[in-house]
Amino acid sequence: MKLIYAVINNDDSHAVSTELTKQGFSATKLASTGGFLMSGNTTFLICVEEQRVDAAIDVIRECSRKRKQFVPSAATGRSDTSGSYPVEVSVGGATIFVTDIERFEKL
């Protein structure tokens, strides 16, 4: 068994959740916040058999996308914020971790 931790932008959360359910995956959704822009994310916990890991990741890949967004330069952590101006950053997509599970029970 494997546990997939998938951190998804809130904008893509519904699409990911819907498609995971359609494909027969069970997932637990947790609200989370990104550290860089302090924006809302959803973290999915998905426990799967090892042979289904790639299928779950494919669903996440298809339903979450990167996008460009302008943010104040102060939000990027730059020390020189005098004359603050918008900076284009890449947001969205997914960050995925896969770990071994010793035991899984659904009661």
C-alpha cells in the first residue's frame, strides 16, 4: 500500500476530487495553506495499492494546472519593497509525495 499526499491549488480541487471519485479512488481532503503566497490549497490523502499509484497521479496531473498570476513584489519575500510593483509568478499545479503504508484500515 502507498499513501499519496497531493497538495493542489484550491482552483483545481473540485476537478481533482470529482475525477478521483469517478476513477474509483477514495481520498480525504484537508484544507491547507501554501507558505510562499499564503494562498489556499487542498491536500488530498489517497491510499492505494502500489500498482494504482501512477493512475492516481495521472488523474491529478490531468485536473490540476499551473497558471501565471501577478502578486505584489512584497509577497515574494524580496527585501527591496520600495516602489512595490507586481511580479508574475507561477501558481497551481500539484506537489505530490508518495510514501509506504504499513497498515491501512477503513472502519
